[in-house]
Amino acid sequence: MGDRCYQRKIKMRIDKFISSALIFLILISPGCSTLRIHQFAVKAERPLEYVRFFDELDKAVEKAGVKNASQFSIPGFPYLRADRFLIGLRQKIIDDSQKEFWVQWMRQEALESREKEIRNLSDSAVVILAHQLGIVPDREMILNKLSFYSEQLFQHDKNISNFYDILKLAVNDPGEYSTLQRFLGLYPLFSLPVIYGTNKTYNQFRKWYKRPFEERGINGSIKVYAPAKNLNFSRDIVDRVFNSSPRNVLGVPQLTQDEIDELILILAPVFYQDQSTDYDRFGEVEWEKNRVTINHLKPTVYYYVSYAFIKGEPVLQINYVIWYAARSAPGAPWIERGPLDGLTVRVTLDPNGWPMMVDIMNNCGCYHFFVPRKEKVATTISQPWRINPFVPTWLPESFPQKHFYLRINSGWHQVERIHSGEIPANVLSYELLPYDILEILPHIDGHTESVFTSQGIMKNSKRMEPIIFFSMGVPDIGYMRQRGHHAIKLVGRSYFDDPQLFEQNFIFK
């Protein structure tokens, strides 16, 4: 008996030691990576002029609070930025041409992102920055310097022997979830009622999708919105676009802007909106007295392109984003009500340009669900103690030959039904605008500002949900968010822009 007790004590001590060692390794690993990146920067002996430019620019951007958060900064490499797709490509890079292309892509991302930051600096901040750099106080001059130093620093760094090894180590996803917040909030305990509540909501949504498209209840009146300029689907157009367009060395489709514009018009959704009052009328995002507002007199849909992986192959995605003045009315849960609201509808194309998946979320990242093409899916992937992928319906067989319809309810702005058909007569028209505008939106006096904070949160979209769902570990949960910052699960970790999202949730035929 005594021997067994002694053995149990020894086993407990060994288990405790192993657990402690694992925790220590987890904590020390990022530190080791940071040290290696720092050592690389020292070893690189970068020209001080190059380093000083980026240091001064970063200080000015941080002080002004104008950092563009749609891409991630890469520690030790100020001339590069990445998104989750570029991070996902990291493991697929083999030869030198792929490495070069990957870095140049990240360099271009940084140039575009930093240009927005420079444009959004105040005139006085530009003067101070130019003085620190010893150049003429002119934005164009700063932008020219940015392009020059970006190229020169890359050319300098890539000649160092372990450049790509250190860069792969540095390119990491900072994530949207706070482990500390989950620890303090007793996440394992509070995740149980969240799972229950989520499944209950999904059951409510499933009932919506069992009803015919025309038989949903109406709180106000149905208004139909279609693109002002629409283009009917043509197999010839899609074949021409995808057969004539080459893929780059990383296997990513390389479409021209004109070809992308064609696809945006062909795939643009038709919105059947239940309108009770003005907060049900989506519109153009504007500034009014330094606050983000929605001009519902100008129905507007914002679009951008992204990429994902299907069966390991890069595929193209078209994202459509709409914004409302508020989430309100009795139809919306009281804890979710507040200023500003929105939806994102994403169409994912297979390698031949055929829509194989639509997925939709509110612009806070909540209520995300999948609408796959049935014949493409072998099965969904379930995980224990997780919320399973929500598939309330399948993609209509007649899409994209016919237009994609979304029936949206009043106040809560949830998609209650999906259908396809011809565009009806007497519809209201919406304009299609690039999403980039939101990150450099002009005020009435001409100066520009992003509608998002440096943390990727939409300004003036405050909610009380962070108090209630603190334990789930998503800072500012319930607030509207910028692309690249949509955590779509409260239990577990998942991101709307994760290029592996579909492969994590489905096995495709």
C-alpha cells in the first residue's frame, strides 16, 4: 500500500515537472525567435539612413494613431507586411523564385499600407516628420523615400545568408484572441453556456431556412437592391478570364483589374432588405462631425479581393461588405444593439472560376456561416468540445447563371434566406466601391482618415458585449471590425480570413 502511494506521488511530481517544462518552453520560444530576429538585424549592418527613415516614420504613425491594421507588421523587417494568406504561403515556398516573389508581395503590401498611413497624417505631423528626416515637408517626397528605402533595404537584406530562414521565423500571425483574458475570465467554465447559446441560435436560423423564400415574416417593407451596373453570368467570360490568366510562381491566379471588375459585377449579390426604418437602409460610409456615419441615401457595397486554399490550391475570393447606421429594434438581442452594423458576403471560386462556396458574417465577426456547393463537399469536419461548422443551406444550383439573393431581416440584419433568380423590375440600385476607401476616407475639408483604429476596430461602433463575453478572449468583441481582424468563433480560435478555414471545416470531393 505504501509503495503504491509513493509511486503515485512520484508520478504526480513527474507530471507536474513535465507540465512546468512545457509551459516554460511555450513562454521561451517566442523570446528565442525575437532574439534571432534581433541578432539578424544587428548582423545585417543595415545602412543607418535606411533604418532611421523607418524608425521615424513608425514613431510619427504611432503618435498620430493612424496605423493601418489590415496587414500585420513583421518584427525586424519594417519594409514588409503580411496578411493571413501570405502567412499561409510560408510553408509552400520551395525555390528561390518563390521566395523572391513572396517577399516582393509582402513588400508591396507594406508600401500600400504605409501610403495610407502617410496620407492620413495631419499636415503638422508631416512637417515634423520631414524635419526629422531632413527633407522637404511634402507627402509625395516622403512616399518617394518610402519606395526607395523599401527596395534598397530588401536588396541589402537578401544578400545575407540566412535571410529567408529568419524571415519565415518572423512572419507570424499575432492573432485576435487574448490567452491572458481567457485565463482570467475562466474560459473553460464560461465556454459551456456560450456553446449552448450558439447552438440554440443556430437552431433558430435553421428554421428560417426551412421556410420558402417568399414566406418569411415582414416587419416593415421589402426593398430590393441590385448593382447599378450589373453583368449577367457568361461561361465564356469566366473561361476567358481563368484560362487566359496565368498563375504566379506561388500558384495564385493573376487576374487583371479589368477581369476582376467583371467578376465583381457578375457575382454581385441582390439584397432583399426588410426595412422598418432608416437603420435598415445600408449606405455609404461618411464622416459627420468627426464621427463615422452611414448615408442611407446612397446605397453602397464595398468590395475587395482575397485568397484561400481549397485542397491545397490557391483560389480567388470576392468580398462584398455593406454597412448600416445601427443594430437596433426588438428583433436584435439587447446586448448586441448599438451604433453601426454590417454584413460581409464572400464568394469563393474554384480554380476554374466557378463559385463553390459563399460564406457570410456580420462585420463584428459573429454569426458566421457557410453556404457550400453541395456536390463539392464530401463531409463536414466536427471536433469535440467545439461548435461545428454551421451550414444552414446549400448554394442554389442556378447560381451563378442567375443572381444570388439574400433575404435580410430588420434591426438584427441577419440573413434569413438565400435564393437565386433574375433581377426583378423596379429595384433600388447600389454603387460598388473599393474597400480601400474606408481606410483613407476624406473629411469635408479634404484631409483623410481611416474609419478603423490602429487595432482594426471601427470607430464609433461601441457595444456592451466586451463586458458580458470577456471570458471568450476577444478584445472589443461585438464592435465592428476591419478586414483581417474578424475572429469568428467564441469557443476555439478561428478567423474569417484564415486561408485554411474551408479545409479546417470540410473535406472536399
